[in-house]
Amino acid sequence: MLFIVSFHSGEISIVISILIDNMGMIHKIRYFEAKKLSQGVFLQDEVNEFLAEKGENIISIHPVMGDALLVHYKE
């Protein structure tokens, strides 16, 4: 098991690498927050674009306090 945390300031999200499982896949959580978006950009649009990009690698989506989402995916 490997635990790596990487924060990317100035972006819409924070990417956290959680672990490498037995299959060699990296599991990540991406954090989306509405208040970090530019005016006129919607949280749903940003998340939908990300989901389309990752496709079948999405594991789950979790709402966080009304205006934020966590997306668990693998690479």
C-alpha cells in the first residue's frame, strides 16, 4: 500500500492519490467546490466534463456540504 497526497493550488480541485491496490491501479479523489469556479461556470458542468473524461474509471460520487462534490476514480 502506498499513500501519496498532492495538492494543486489555484485549480478547481485537489487530487489526492490514496493507494495502489493489487492490480496496480491508482485510486484518487478529486474535490470540486462551487465557490472556486468562475462566475457563470456551474459545478454540474465541471463535474460532468470530468466524468466524461474518466468514463468507466469512476467509482463513486459523494456530495459534501451542499456546494461541493468528491469524485472517487481510478487510473
